[in-house]
Amino acid sequence: MINATSKIELIKGDITKLSVDAIVNAANSSLLGGGGVDGAIHRAGGPEILAECKKIVARQGGCKTGEAVITTAGKLPSKFLIHTVGPVWNGGGKDEAEKLSNCYINSLQLAVMSGAKSIAFPNISTGVYGYPKFEAAQVAVKTVSRFLTKNDKIEKVIFVCFDEENFLFLERELGLVKS
Ligand code: AR6
């Protein structure tokens, strides 16, 4: 049995600065950029990323909620960039949890397929898309832990929190503090 939690790290900071094999972008279905972490990633990574996104859009017409695509990371210190589209929070009755879970699973699967051993996630959907942070942290930890117990190709998963609230919820979910 693989101890999933020992492979998960939690940090506070800017995901664009991370030197890992793959970082994940909380994108939108157009794949053509936006605000939040998406804007920060495109700004820091340069125009090569958008150019590859446009090719994907021409090929498959964007990316559906819960799915993921992979591009170059451009000028970012990581090797790959995985774009996933989180659900917009709609009260919880529109399969938001399953869709958010799919974001983590599909991103991890793409990472494995491209040979990445380390991957960093932002707190998908918890910004503009309005997913409650506590519930999002539960989905993130449950989904990633499950994936890691079944798959030994990924050696490190980093949850990168930009804000204190997400950090505290994830810290608790990961059992790093006593509740
Ligand atoms: N590093 C790590 N996390 C960050 C950074 C950063 N540099 N910047 C923001 N965050 P959001 P969403 C956190 O809104 O809710 C975009 O316009 C932020 O604090 O970026 O999935 C897309 O194009 C928050 O906790 O993504 C879509 O249209 C988390 O990243 C839409 O927003 C996610 O917030 C997607 O909304």
C-alpha cells in the first residue's frame, strides 16, 4: 500500500515560480486565457502557451469542464503545463464535485502519460468560479490521495495555495493540523 499523503506537499505561493515537471492551470473552456491563475500563467509563460492552446482549439474546439489538455510551459520553470477547466459553482446540485474531481484525475493522468513525476495544482475553481473552499479542499485531497494509492508513477503532488483560507482548509484535510 502506497502512503499517498507522504507524496503530497502543501505550500503557499505563486505556482508560476515552481520548478516541477508539470504545473496545472485553472483555465476556462475557451483555452484562450483569462484572469486569476490563468492570467498569471500566460503572462509568466509567454506567447508560446497561447499559440499551442490555439492549435488545440482548432483541433478539438476547446476543453470541456472536468477535462484537461497539455501544452508547453513556455518560459515557466516547469516542463509541461496542463490546462484543466473547473466547474462553476452552482449550489452543489450540478455535479460540481464530480467535475472538480475529474479535473484532478484527468490532469494526473496526462502527467503520467507525459512522464511527469511531480505536479503542482492551484486551488481549481475556488476563485472566479466560486467553489466553496472547504468543499473544494475535500474533493482535492480525496481525489489526489485515491489516485496516488493506485498509481505509483507520480512521486510528488504539490497543492499551491495563493490565499490563506485555502491553505488552512487543505492543511486540515491533509491531517497536518489537529482539528
Ligand atoms: N498561483 C497560485 N494560485 C493562484 C495564483 C497564482 N499565481 N493566482 C491566483 N491563484 P481562479 P477558477 C488562485 O479565479 O476559480 C480565470 O479567468 C486563486 O487564489 O484563477 O478556477 C480562467 O480563465 C484561487 O484560489 O480560477 C477562468 O475563466 C485559485 O487560484 C476562471 O478564472 C483559482 O482561482 C477559472 O476560475
